[in-house]
Amino acid sequence: MNHAEVSRADERNPELASRVADEYRWGFVTDIEQETVPRELNEDIVRLISARKNEPEFMLEWRLRAYRHWLTMREPTWSSVHHPPIDYQAIHYYAAPKTRTQPKDLSEVDPELLRTYEKLGIPLQEREALAGVAVDAVFDSVSVATTFKDKLERLGIIFCSFSEAVQKHPELVRAYLGSVVPYTDNYFATLNSAVFSDGSFVYVPKGVRCPMELSTYFRINARNSGQFERTLIVADEGAYVSYLEGCTAPMRDENQLHAAVVELVALADARIKYSTVQNWYPGDREGRGGIYNFVTKRGDCRGDRAHISWTQVETGSAITWKYPSCILTGNDSVGEFYSVALTNHHQQADTGTKMIHIGRNTRSTIVSKGISAGSGSNAYRGLVKVLPSAANARNHTQCDSLLMSDHCAAHTFPYIEVKNASATVEHEATTSKIGDDQLFYLRSRGLSEEDAVNLIVNGFCKEVFRELPMEFAVEAQKLLAVSLEGAIG
Amino acid sequence: MNLETATRYRQALDYISSAVGHVDARQRALERFLASGLPTPRLEDWKYTALDALERSPWHAPEHARDALPDSGDTPGTRVAFGNGRLVHTGGQPQREHSLAAHVDDARARQVFDSLAGDAALTQINRALWQDGLWLHVPAGQVAPPVFAVHYASEADAMLHTRNLVVLEAGAQAVLVEHYRGVPDRAYWQNPVTEIVLGEGAHLDHLTLTEEGAAASHTGLAVVRQARHSRYSALSVNIGGRLVRHETRVNLDGPHAECRLDGLFIADTRRHIDQHLHVEHAAPRTTSRQTWRGIAAGRGRGIFDARVVVHAGAQQADAQQSSRNLLLSPHAEIDVKPQLEIHADDVKCGHGATVGQLDEAQVFYLRSRGIDAVTARALLLRAFAEEALGWLKNSGLAGWLEPHLAAALRLQEGERTA
Amino acid sequence: MLEIRNLHVAIGDTPILAGIDLEVKAGEVHAIMGPNGSGKSTLAQVLAGREGYTVTAGSVRYLGQDLLALEPEARARAGVFLAFQYPLEIPGVANVQLLRTALNSVRRARGEPELDAMDFLDAVKAKLALLGMDEGFLYRAVNEGFSGGEKKRNEILQMAVLEPRLAILDETDSGLDIDALKTVAHGVNALKHPQRAVILVTHYQRLLNYIVPDRVHVLAAGRIVRSGDASLALELEDKGYAWLTHDAESQPTPAESRP
């Protein structure tokens, strides 16, 4: 199928064409009074953010060290993504809904904000909330509400905004912050370390199995603002937690920067399952606007038999640059990465993972599914590294690309480094397009072309979707269908 | 690059300039090289290979060509020998018809010489300091007898910037064997640049045996341009040297052009072998195949970095890559980077890469038939290596390669682990 | 020839064989039968010296030597041959190469001169003819791309070439059509000799129509629960295993896990 055919399809079907134009249903703006810091970046801004959050001295010190280090760094250029230079001085590094005090419960939250989350399908009223999912809602730079906190507290589980954790559990923050992603890690993580405003914090104590999915919903609203949140999840020995993350932003014709950091720590026998459905505004079909999503996510299997799995469905953002990774320190620890990344129109994704095998008998699995449509560009970039200590390490990697237009791009850049002679590493990659005969077969059974495409795409992604919690899997399928509307003629 | 090192390179050019042509162009290339210096691991393509040892060594231009070469085995066809970078007499007859230095100003050579080599630092220094190398020109429709080019090095601290140029006109066919070798204990640096131009429907079978001396460094570049319906079958066997980095770049410029880039490396002792392949599918219906087998033992390190790029519009490109590697000892290392970069949709592209050990179940099966463990492993290692020899087996060159391969597979004592 | 006394074998912490006693004399054919998971294949593998099994008690003597102390290749050279249930594929190693290397290893161990290429080929061709196999078979990689039947015939060919004293056939009959089964039986019968013994490990009686055993043993839950003559096999064909294995299985059951 070529570009001309797409245009013809649009002419034949004006309704479809209009659906494509406003396919981003989450693009509205919340009209709310905001307080922001000036659009600039210097030590004073860093101090201002820290002061606004009433942080202890160690936090300010850490931020300043990060900021000073950032000044010595240069923006990375090794990935396959391209964008005009980012003016780091033209961003509001802090934006928050104006409230005098931190709301104690939902009755104190601005009703306009509650309506926003309602509209996004994330009700924050607990009686209406999805059963079994506790939500931390992050609006621009701050957490506005966290549900089911009390219930979780009874089990000793801490689930709150990062700001609250800094106030109430400074010893935990101090012990784990930067222990997986140090502030020197990379350009965007270092910037985040200096200016991050809020995010979620989770601590699950020894032997506790968190009874509900924990979830953070990120929303960028303010114009010219960046979002720099930081999430820290610690699963103590034998603990289990499943964590979900969702994100949306208004449609704006400028690009906005999202540079988050997620750190996971799994101690012995602990298991963390981290799922993301990323649907930041991707820009319009000409490639105007959209979020630059430059995220650092890393988990450390710090104890023996620890297990961390990352599952991600990436359909949004103008540019996605993220590599959720696992450091397999503990013996017999397990790391997993399951990813679907879809790029349509002019979206670019450069995503993948790193699996660093340090402990004995460590195992990792990588399943990456890239779908490129329109002029989208999709790259898998991954590293599997087996250190001399990692006797009997095992890795299996499967990278598949599905190509849906003759001007899209799909790249595979795996790095395999093995320094232990008892390790076994296997990597396979395939590239395919949706076959005309497959489409014909399904259509001859009565499916519309779009349904046929969705069916094939869902089949292609099945191995990843089945790793998602149920509600999320359904949501992810719908999202994929919407993102692909009009992608094939 | 510090002044002392820069001076050495300038002296090398001064030393050879009375014997070579185009000194102005050489001067310019030298200055470009000195400005950029040797590549460093900060460059993505040099991530796994540091040239510190090259940087520190007191290189000079070779002072003498060597006339008496060791026997290179039975070579059916034309034998052309180069000693320390210059043509030497064999059997009383120098093969001047295959000397690039003697032909570089011929009309046909001038059209293509240096048109593919690019401007990487190591190419610039080759451009500045090359003295001779192979010239193979096969006119349209002709079938050339096999050519065996031996590149022999015997001078300590000499740098040999060999330059080869191979041109096959439309419908021509040739078989080329290149054999790089040298005196075991001399630290020399072989830096060959090879350009290969294949006309419409031309066929070239090209075996490169890199069997440099144990103290040698070898940094090679081969660039191939293929017209429509041409076929290039290459096999690289890397079994020598202390530090080897070789790069092959193939441009499939015409529809139905086909290349097969196979190879085998054995990184035992402290050998470092870094093998790069880069294939550009620039036209529709082009095909590439890569089958590589790597063995790392002792304190050896093997690197396989292969990139296939399918250009927009190069529909029905078909690219398959297979890289299997064995790690045989606790201090060996294998790094693999199989990459695909695809800008079209109607393509068949895939790769598979593995790093592992010999299959213990197979070892047991052979032992249960009375074969001792050492022999069983040797049999399996041999079978593994042979998987890379695909096209060679039917080419008549297998017999020539055999003793070299057999010797290399007898890894240094104690390097095979139980 | 072979004396197994109170043999206990485990994989990791899981016991598989729980006290096997078996004596096989030269010239005899023994059949070891039993349901899946009874430990039949484990017994065969342990006799051939496969790693991963721990002998926790008991002994195996073969021609007066401690068989368990020998490396796998030493057992083969001493005349023990295992026809694998699942023969391995070895790409790149030709059948002829395996056969010649193996035969000369065995001959060296016996103090016999090695065969040169011509004598070797003559010897192998005779065996091929015996088994009705094509010469092209020799030049294919070991078992690579072979059908199930071809793999089993290849095992019998190796056996015929190596001429072992004690041949152990592990489910060699499984997956064979009747013609292939006859070929295999013919190969085994041709090997019969007063100085040789054969152990047939099988789930079904039908192979025993073609190779008549002197003794039949029923293995269940890691023990021999019944021994008899050839008529026992026919009885099993009629009644199945349940009537014999009931007692054994009511005891704590060591599971067999297939490697």
C-alpha cells in the first residue's frame, strides 16, 4: 500500500478521515488556575522547587549535585530519533494547580480536577473507582489525589505521592533514591534528578502481597511546561506488587518535554510487575506538536530470586526514548521486558531494554513488537550483558517488526555481550508486513478491512498483551485500534 | 595525535614519496588523518576495539620488500605475492599485470580507483601511504583463472597500507583468494583497503584468509559496489593476528544483485577479532545472506557487528543474517550486534544470533559410541566451523583452506574447557 | 555378563530407581517392560553413563568390572551400546565420520588394528546391505533431517558396525511402521551370539514377536515387580500393566522425569 492509496481511501471515506483527525480523545485542556515557576533553569529554580516542597536538606543537596553535573553533560545523539533542538531555558519546570494546602481527602480537591480525571475515565471517588485498583493521580507537577491509601496502610504498604514520602518517610527515600538510577546516569535522568516535582512512591513490606493493582495516572495540562516525575517502588523480601501507569496530555501544537525516572528495587524473593500504557499526545498527522517522552526506567533485582517484569504499550508521544531495564544482581533472579510500540504519522520511537546479568542462574526474556505505520519510525535498541560472575545465565530475545506502509521505518539494534562461558543467549528478529492474502482471507469471511487489520495486529501483539492486567489489556487493544485508524487503505 | 607520532607518519610519507605518484593528494590525505587521529571506542563502530597499542607503536614505512616467501600451499591459478606491501618476484617472474601501482594510472583504473573507499581515518592513512596491492581487472564476458594474492609481512614495526582494486566488467567471472600472513613474532600493522566493482551480471567468489602473525595488528576495509544481477560470494576466515578489525561494506546498487558474506573467526589465546559487515540494499529485489560462526577461547574476544540497511523503495529486499558463537573458556568474550535498518515494507528480513557452548547432549552421544571427550568436542567444533563454509565447499578452494583451518581448530593446549 | 544389585538412582532429590536387581548372562535377550514413567529409560541411560543421574545405592558389574566407574566412551569401548530413544541430530558431522571414528576407537581399545578407509567402507557396506540401507545414508549428517524410522535404523547401523557385547535398545520400536520394525529386529537378530547379550527396553509387546526374549521383566515405580519368560509379555498384551503395577504404585511413587 502506498501513500496515494491512503489519500484515496480518505477521499472515499470522509467520515474515516475526520475520525483520524480527532482520534486523540484525551486532547482537551483543563481550565484551572495554575501556579508555575518562571520559564528558565538555574540553581535558583532548583532551590525554588525544593523550597516549594518544603524538602529536607539532603534532597536539596542531591538536586543541586544533579544540576551541577547536568551542566557538564551534552544531550545524547546516539538514538535514531530526530528533533529540533530543545530550549531547556524555555520550560516551566514546575506547574501545579493552585491550592493553599495539600488536600487531605477528595472533598478538598478542586472539583474541576476531579472532573478532568472523570473525563479521562479515571474516577478518583473510591466508591466509583475500579475495584482492586488504587490510583495516584499526578497533574502536571504534583500528585492531586491517591485513593485507597488507608486500606493499604493497614497492610503496612506505603502508596503516596513522592512529596509526601519525602516528608513522612525520609529514611526510605534517602536509602533508595538514586540507588538504581544515580543522578549521574544520563542527560535526561540527571535533569529529572535536579528538577523533578512529584511522582509516586511505593513500599511493600516483607512478605506482603499487595492485594490490589497500584496505579499512577499522569496528566500534563499546563502550556510550555515539562513534566519531570519520579517513581520509586521498593518491594521488600518476599513482597509482591503490580503497578500500572497511564498517561495523557492535551493537544497542543508545541512539543512538550516529559523526562521521568522510575526506579524499582526488588529484594530477595520479591516480585514487581510494572505495566505502562503510554498515550501521551502524539502530535497531529503532519507531525506538529506532541510530547517528547525521554524516560529512564530501571529495576534492580537486588536479592536472590527477585523478579521484575516490565510490560509496556507505547502508542503516544511524538518521540519515545525509553529503555526499561533490569539489573539482575541476585542469584536466580529474573528480568522480563514485554513491549508493543506503535508509531503512526510522524511518530518516532527508540525503545528497548537492558538486561544486565550479574548473579548466577539469572534469566531474562525480551519480547518486543514494533508496529510502524504512516511515516512512523520504530527502533528496538537492547543490550543483553552477561558478566563473568553470571554463571548459567540465560536470555531469550524475540524482536518482531510489522511494517504497514512503504514510507515507515523499522530498526533493530541489539547488543549482546557475553563474558561467561556457561551462559546461553539467543536473539531472533523478524520483519513482516500484513499480507494481502491474510487480509483477503479475513475479508472473505466478512470482516471489514479495519477489523481485519486490528485482528492481525492484536495477534501480532498477543504475547505482550497477555502480560497486562485484564482491564489494561482491553484498554491497550482499543488504543491500538484507534491509533491505527486510517493507517492502511 | 601528539607531535612525535605525527612526525613519524610524515617521515613515512617522505620516505616513500620518491617511489610513488600523486604526492599532493597523499599529503592532503595524511593531514586529514593527522587531524582526526585513529578512531577511538567513543565512536559507535569502534565501541569494542581500542587502538591504544597502535597509537603507541613506533610505526615506520617498510624498508624492504621480501623476496623469499614461505610456501603458501598449492595454489591453482595465478599467484601474486606482495612482501611488506610491495610486489615481489615469485618463480623469477613478478606478476606486474596484477600490480596496482603499475596500473593505477590506466584509464579504467583511474575511473574507479578511490571512488568507494570513503574517508574514514584509516582509509586516509592508507590513501597517503599505500605502495602497492592487487589489481585484478576482468574484461566483459571473460572468465579469469583463479588469482591467489599473498600479502606477507616480515618487518618489525612496519606499517603496510596495502591497496587492492578489483574490477569485473559486465558478465565477467573471477575467483580471488587473498591470504594475509606474516612472521609470528614481529609486531607489524597491516591496513589494507580493497575496492571491488562488479558490473552487470558479474560473479566474484572471494576468499580472504587472515592469518597474520601472533603479534600483528590488522585493520582492513573492503568496499564492494554491485550492479544489477551481479553476485558476490565472500568468505572471511579470521584465524590470526593479535588485534584484527575488519570491515566489509557492500552496496547492492542494481536490482537482483546478490551478496553472500560468510565468515568464521577463531579468537583464541589473547586474540581480539572485531568483524563488521554493512550491507546497503539500495535497489529493489536485492538479496543478502550472512552466515557467521565465531569461536572464542583462552582470553580471546570475538565481535560480530553486522548492519543491513534497506533503502526506501528497495522493495522485495531479502536479507537474512545468522550469527552463532561458541564461548569455550571462562576468560573469553563474545559481543554480537546484528542490526536491521528498514525503510521499506515489502521485505523479508531477519536475523538470529546465539552465544552458547557445545551441546553436552551431543558430546554424550558421541562418547556413548566410544569416542573420547576430546575427540568428540573436536568433531563438534569442526562441524560448527563448517557451517560457515557454505559456498566454499563447492568451489574447489576448500582443499587449499583445509590445512589452515585444521591448524586453527587445534586450539592452544588447555583452552578447551571440559 | 551384567549384574545389577539394589540399584537406586535419583535425579536431583527425586528418586527414580528404587532398588533394581537384574542379572543378564552372555547369549541372553532380556526385555524390560513397564508403563511410562516406570524408570525404564533411566535404567538404560544410567548403564550408558549419562550425566545428571545420581546413583544413591547399589552396584553394576559388567564383565567383572565396576561399570559405573567408567566414562561413557570407556563403556562403549568395553562393548556396551545404547540405542537411544531419541537419537541426537549432529549437523555437520557425517554418519561415515562418526562410524569410522567410533569403530577405530573401539578397535584400538580391543587391541585390534585400525581400519583404513577402504577396509572400513567394505565393512560398513556389508552392514548397510544387512539392514537394507542405502549407501547415501553414510554421507548425510548424523540424524539431521532424518525421519523417526531413519533415526532408529541409524542406531541399529551403528550397533551393527560397533558389534557390542551388550546392546541396550531403548524404545527402539516406538514410532516405527511394521517394515521398519522388521528391519530393526533383523539387525538385532543378526547380532545374536553366545558371547553377546541384548536388553530390549519397550513399552509394547509387538517387538517381541520378532525378537524372542529369554526373560521378561516388568518395571514399575522404579522396581522390577515381576519377571518371567516370553509368555509374560503376551500376558501383559492381554491384561495391560495395571494388575501388576497396582501394588507398586500404592507405595510412595518415585516419578521419572525424562531429560
